[in-house]
Amino acid sequence: MDIDEKQVVPQALIMDLTADLRRMIGHTSLEDDEEQIFALMEEAILADSRLELYSFKVKARLIHQVYYTIRKDLGILHPYSQDPQVTEIMVNGRDHIFIERQGIIEKLEQRFTTTEELEELIRRIAGRVHREINELNPIVDARLPDGSRVNAVYKNVALGGPSLTIRKFPEKAFSMQDLVSFGTITQEAADFLACMVVAGENIFISGGTGSGKTSLLNVLSTYIPHQERIIVIEDSAELQLHGVENLVRLECRNANVQGKGLVDMQQLIKTSLRMRPNRIIVGEVRGKEVLDMLQAFNTGHDGSLSTGHGNSVSGMLKRLETMVLQAAEFPIDAIRSQIAEGIDIMVHLGRLPDKSRRVLEIAEICGYEGHDYIINSLFQYQVERGLERTGNKLVREEKLKLRGVKA
């Protein structure tokens, strides 16, 4: 009688099979013939007497697991890295693998054979971008060739075993029309933001993790006039800018084992100011680099864009203050003045309980007065009616008039 299909094949047996098949492939001349290798492995596993009590479905699942472990850079995660509906892959130690598919998180039956197998996978990913992960350097941020963003944490920091998170991005960047069709933004608000980009307004996008900040930043960048010079600065490159000829992309770099070679976002922003940019796009600010970003926004680089994690427009402004204070001790009034002068428009996104992503507010930052910001809310999301105009008019129209843009 077959063993229950949900029963997992013992890890020791999987390890033996994997080792046996590695040796078998090494003794053949099929090193690059993927189809023949898969067929050979399938034949060997189906004929293995140790698996005779298991159902065909269990064996088929095992064939794919061992094949991907041996032949693919992402091992057993490979099929999910190729699935366009999967947006996130999360590994919490060798036994717990989760994916986010169409906004819903689900746990997979697959497991890594050993912790060492998961560690080796993480090391391969880090090695691809010339980074190391070990007990001395237990955290790595990297990207895969397809642009997916990777974060890995070593076992001496992640107590439940090595942690690996892969954030996937669509092969084809979304257009504004895509966001409108998804319901992320209304056509009226989309047209308004397009005008703001063309007019050279400095725009800051806030929101929680997975709220769509990067997608919106990508879309807004397509409205930048093609003759302008753009400098893009990112921690890990993930923006997809097309149709821009005069473009320089800069990416941060971690220090090596000796602690040398670090290039952080703060350095890159300072360097970008010497590269004669028309606009500067900062992928995401998380700390003291926000001071340099604000200085860039306040020194004639109109139309610059950036993003950050925040719970609301006002909450993001408070977070920016905190980040500036990490860089230097400035009077709070001076900090608020710099923020209010540097940022023209703030767009806040969020994820609703149904997992959809929505623009929740578009606001104009009109200045700073009486220990607080003057926030002119232009669009707000209402649960019953969606995103709609508040009726407030744009207060600061100087940049629009200079460029002959009508919002």
C-alpha cells in the first residue's frame, strides 16, 4: 500500500539520493544536456528500491526536488523564481519555505535537505555579486540577474536557521495605464502626477513594505523629458528606466572581509552632485543619507524623485526628520524647513485588507510654519468612493508656470 502522499521522504534518504545522483552525473558526458540529465535522474529514482512504498506523485515531486537541487542556482526554489505569479519567496530555515502568489502567502511542502544546502545556496547568490556571507558578515543584500532583490541572514544571527528573502519584479515594467487598470490610481490622479513630473516638482513616495513604491517610481520616471540627464542611486539596483539616453546608474557596495571598499548611499548622492544631473532619483532612503538627498533637492535639481517607508504623509515627514538627526545635530526648525523646501509633492501608498495596492493620498507640501508643516491634501482615498480630489488647488505653481505646464 502506498504511503500517504503528504508524507515527506526522510531527509537522510534525500541526502543519499542527491549524493548518488551527483556522482552518477559526474561519471557521464551529459554535463550540459539538461533533458538527458533529467531523464537519467527520473529513471534512477523511479527504480530505487528504497522508494518502492511511495506513490508516483511523491516520487515525481522528489525527482524535481533533487533535480533542482543539483542543477539550478536557486535549487528547489527555481520553479518559483520562474513563476510570474510569485512575487516573494521567503525561507525561514531549512524547513519553512513560503511564497507570495497574487498577494496571498502560502507555505510550501518542499524543504531543504540540510541547513548546509541552504547556506550553500545563499553563498552562491552572494558570490554572483562579489559579496560574502559568513559569521563575520552575517547579512547580505544582493540582486539576481533577472533583477530580483535578495536579502539573506546567516544562522548566527537568524536563530531559526539561515533566512533568505527574494523579492521578484515583473519582467516588463508596469505602465501608468497598468496601474490605472489595477485600481492602484485613478486616471485623474495619474494625469496630475504626470504633469508634476514634467513640471519639475520634487516628488517623494511613501508607503509600507510591498505597497508599490518602486513600481510607481518606475512609472513616474517615464514622464521625465528625454533630453534631461538623470542620475539614479540605489542600494540594490531594481529600477527599470527605459527610453533615457543620458542616464547614469549608481549602486551601493558593501565592505569586503577586511572592512574595505564600502560605498554607501551618502557617498553616491554627494558624488552625483558633481555629475551635472538635471534630476536625481534615489531608490529609497533609510538613514542619514536623507540629509544629502534633501540638499540635492534644494540645490536646483528640480524634478528629483525618492521613496521611503512611512505610514502616512505626516508620518513620513516625521521619519525624515529622524533620519536627518542620525546624520547631524541640527535645530529641528532648520530640519523641517529643509524638508518643506525640498519636497513639493508627497504620494502615499498602502495595501488594503484585500491585498490590493492603492494610492491613499497625494499632498502638496506648502511650507513650514508654527512648528509644523503646511500640508495641502489634493487627493485622498475614501473606502466607499476610492481616490478622489479633495477640491483643494495647488498652492505653489511657480515650477509649472516656468515650464508652461497646466495641471
